[in-house]
Amino acid sequence: MFEEAVKFATQAHAGQKRKGTNLPFIIHPLEVASIVAAMTTDEEMLCAAVLHDVLEDCSHISRNDILENFGKRVTALVAQESEDKSKSWVERKGRTIEFLKKEASRNAKIIALGDKLANIRSMARDYEALGDELWLRFNMKDKDMQGWYYKGLIAGFEELKEYREYQEYCSLVRQVFG
């Protein structure tokens, strides 16, 4: 099933690039799945990890498409990782922080940690090379607001503190945002 999820995600994200780069977007979901695989061998979780952005970023993919191909559990996990793009950046990110603190299952937190660790790894690399110019590639160009979000997620991930991925996330957030 994981191989099918990789094919599905690759097709869904075809032509998309990572923000501010020429890298194919699929690199991100594959990295997220790799991070999640270090925390669990649950194949449905790995599928949800590689599919985590398809509902949010691929308008031609519906919840029903995921349901038909991967079942209820994978669909539910992907849906939990998807933000409502009709809301403002602050509303979306605030909702994600609250969801992870108060509502998210451990499995949803593991996938979210994989996603955010992949993002902060990329930010740390690019921030070292570009400095404050990095923030221009994002919808939210204010470094302090980005810091509010990434720091705010730490409490939501605290349940996962036994994982080295949590420790790496916290370390990189401190490195990038102080």
C-alpha cells in the first residue's frame, strides 16, 4: 500500500515545487514519510505521511479519492493534517497549534512532527545560506510570526519527547528562531 501512496502523491503533486526552489515538491512528503518511519512501522501512518499535503495543496484530489484508494484511517489522518485554506495564515496556524495541544491523537502528532521537522530542517539549511531573505519565499514573511508558529508547536509535540525527532525539532527551532 505504501508504494501505491507514493505513486498517488507523486502524481498529485506533479509540477509542484518547494517554495522558493526548483526542487520537486514530492521530496517533502517523501522526507516526512522517512521521518515518520523512524518513529513507527505502521504502514497506514506511512501512507498518511506521504499523502499529508494532497488535500491541502492539490485541488483535483478529494477526500473521497483518498478514501477509495487507502481507506478510512489513512483518510482521517490526512484530513487531520490539512489546513483550511479559506482562513488567514494566523487563523490556520493558531488552529494547528491548538489542535496539536488539545485534540490530536498520538498518531496525528507523529505525522505532524514529521512534517514540521522536515520543514524546519529545510528552513535551517536555507536560513544559514540566505539569512533573512529566506522569509520572502513564504506567504508569512515575518520571521517573528513564523517563530510564534514553530515555537507554539513544541507544546503540542511534547507527548513525543522520547523521540530524537522531537529533540531535533526543538533544537532547530531554537537555532532558527532563538
